[in-house]
Amino acid sequence: MRSMKDMSVLITGGGSGIGEEAARYYAENGAKVTICGRREEKIRAVAQSIGPLCTWVVADVTKTADLKKIVTHCVEHGGGIDALISNAGNMLRRSIGDWTEESLIDIFHTNVVAGMLLSQEALPHLVQRKGCIIFIGSVYTQRAFPGAAPYAATKGALEALVKVLASEVGPKGVRVGAVRPGAVLTEINERSGDFTHEEAAARLESMANQHVLGRTGTAREIAEGIAYLTCAEWVTGDVLAIDGGLGLGVTI
């Protein structure tokens, strides 16, 4: 297993939830972390609370012009890039009658295309360090949640991407993987306007008994899985389920 100490790790969507917790976990283990996000106050506060091992850059991953800025900032902070954690994403809950071309293109751009283009921008640096790219999948690819087809489709695309991209960049020494979280409380449903924080928390708690292990997960548990994939030097092309058994589909 590779050590996290002195790794240079780039995390998109690092201002909250899984991205924030991953940043904290890597820094606790000695990595040099670069987080990016659109909300300056949020990402600055997170970086400052983590300490000097973490730096931040205001950027929107859906804007092509920002991708080079993100990569440059990470290279300046960490001397290169050992791991790209493509975590930034949004939720779209719409039944089929309410889909629009604009909303579907937007969610695919944010959740899929942006991470692909950032991977392209970061690849030369990842090749130099024999690094890795980690995407964030979802249990929505394993369980059917009515009204969430657009979001599930983007996560299915990412999980398919992992295998093909791993086969393409593997000969260059770069690994690709994804984690597939179960029910974990983050801000994604609040940002999309679907639920308040209290509603989102209550909804997740109501799902606890659908997990074989009897509870929902934490962002720290997802961060640990992400870190495992970045350190496991003979693992590539895999999607690691970290879902407490939710994806098993056990009927209660």
C-alpha cells in the first residue's frame, strides 16, 4: 500500500460533505491537499480549518477555462498530482414528464463531462506520479428510486467510464476507480432545492433499516474508501461499494 504522506491530492467539491471529509482525512495522514469549489467563503473556511497542508481555489468545474487553473494550483501546492478525486456533483430529481433538454444536459455536464475534462487536464501530471483518478458513483445505480432517473443515469455513466478509462490509462501507470456510497448525509439535496437539511436528515434516517448493517453511513467512511483506492497500487477499474449493504436490495 502506498502512503498518503506527501501525496498531492486534488479534490473537487471540497467545501462540504464527502469532499470536505476526504480533504480532512488526507491532510490528517500527511497529504498536501488542494480543494476547489464555487463558494469562496465555504472552501476558504474548510481549508483554513484543516491547516497549511490544505489550499483552496475558487473554480467551477463546468467551465473549461477554470480546469487549467485548478490543475495549476494543485501542482504549485503539491509539486505534482498523485490523485484526482472528482467529487463535485449535483442532484436532479424530476419525473419523466418534467424532464427538459436543458436540465438533462446540465446534470450530465456537471456530474460526468466536467470530471472527464478535468481528468484530461490532469493526466500528464498523474502519469508523472503514477497516480490515480477516483470518481464518486452512487447506490442509485443499484436501487431504483422513482424520480431520480437523471441523477442515476449520470452515476451509471461514471461507473461505466471507470472501466474503460482504466484500460486506456493503465499502460501509462495511472489507475482509475470509483466509490459507490450508500445513504450519507451531505448538502447535495439541499443545494438542489429538493429538501431542507432537516428533511434530508429525516429521509436518510428513515432508510437506515434498508441497510443490512442497520444504519446510514458517514462522510468519513466514504473518505476512507476513497483513500484506500488511491493507496492500493494493484487496484484499478473497480467500483468500491461503501453502502452498509443498501445496494444488496434486501427486502425488509
